[in-house]
Amino acid sequence: MTKEKNKTKNLHIRLSENDFELIRKKALSSYLTVTDYVTKCCLEKQIFVIEGIDEVIRQQKYVGNNLNQLTRIANSGAVNVVGLDEVKNEYAKVTGKLNEILERGRWR
């Protein structure tokens, strides 16, 4: 059974419009639903927000795509690339570290 299916209880609270909007905005900026945000806050779990992470991920994908294209060209024999394996290994390390950061907060 998944974690989502275990959510069988409701909690109803009253908030002012301002408080509700503030909580909603904080949840949005944390890439969490209001339910997940409030649950994490109440259970004293850390909420990670890394400004600009979307742009870092986007750029990382572009670099990976370019690296794959270079690898294909090099493997076809069209060009001779020195040290491409080293670049691929370093890229894999950076991607691994980025994934570790993402897993800690689970933004999406």
C-alpha cells in the first residue's frame, strides 16, 4: 500500500485569509501540497527549498544531452575525442550529487 493510500484521516482547522494564503505560498515555494507542507511542519520534519534548482536541473539536462551527442559522434569515428570518458564520469558524479539533494527534499 502506498503512502498516499494511508491518508485516511481528515484534520479541519480555521485560519484567517492571510494565514491561509501565507501557508499556501510557502507550500508552493517548497514544491509541496498544502497537506504535505502542513504535515511536515507539524511533525517537525525539515523542508528544503533551494532557490533556482529548476534552472540547475534544466542546465544539467542540456549538458547531458550535449555529452550524449558528442559520445555518439566520437563512437561513430567521425571525430577523435580525448578524455571523453573522464568528462562522462565527472558528469555522472555531479548528476548523482544533484539527485541526492533532490531526494532529501523530494520537491515534486
